[in-house]
Amino acid sequence: MISYKERLNAVTTFIFDFDGIFTNGEVMLYNNDFLRTVDVKDSYAVQLAAKNDYKIFIITGGSSEEVRTRMKELGVLEVYLRSSRKLEVYEGIKEKYNLVDEEILYMGDDIPDYPVLEKVGVSTCPQDAVVEIKQLVHYQSPFDGGKRCVRDVIEQTMRLHGKWFKDGAYFW
């Protein structure tokens, strides 16, 4: 069996769910809109990965255009909102960007992520993912959703590839 760390060698692409990954899953209603908090260290890692030519995508069932705007500002290539069938979106990304499963790391936390997690080269989840996801994945971050689990997998991958803490790391 190939270890999680060995699988990271092939990663060129990160795909993340949003709620429960970048957030702790809690939302507040303000002026008829949902507000979420995102850890700045996760954001830093995303923009650094994007600057280092990793492809980054978000597939979420949520509908917040603000999520799309923020993630695009960080260098995310595409944000797929209202994704009720994540596997179909995933297959579309692979086709559009000429990717193969082995080069993709996906992080999800709940049952709608299961079909994608079954296919990718590196399946990951935050520590507070549901039990069905935890039993499936190659790697469970020691961090909960919204608490640096995104940074955890990006940093590990970039360190392994020799791309973490280089000259470009000092500039946001």
C-alpha cells in the first residue's frame, strides 16, 4: 500500500469543499446573507500554492458569491457553487484541465464528498469530519475544519516538493 506521504509526490492540484473545510461549519445570518469566518493561515497557504502553479478548485453545495469572490482573490482557478453532484463537477474539472486522479488531493468533511474522495489520488479530511469520511480517507488532518486543515495539507505537499518557505513566500 502506498503511504499518504508518497501519494503527495504526484499532487499538482488541490480541490476543496468549502463549508466544514475552510469554515467550522457555523454560519451567521446578517442582512439576509450568511457570514462565515475563514482562517487567515488557510488563506495564506492557498495564495502561496497558487503562486507556485498548483491548480486549486472549490466544489461546494453553498451558494455564496462572496465565497467565489474571496477564493478567486486568493488564486483559486474556479469555484463551483450549488454543486449537488460533486462527482460530476470533479469529472468536469479533470476533463477541462486534462488532469488524472493521481495528481489530485481532495479535502471533504461530509457524505456529499464521499464519491469524490473514493476517486482521487489523495483523499483527506479535517479532524471533525463525519465518521464515514474518516474511515475512507488516506489522511485525517489533526486540525478541525476552519482551523488550519487546509494549510496543513497544502504545507505538507509544498514542503515535500521543496516549494514551501522560498523567496516568494514573503509576499502576499
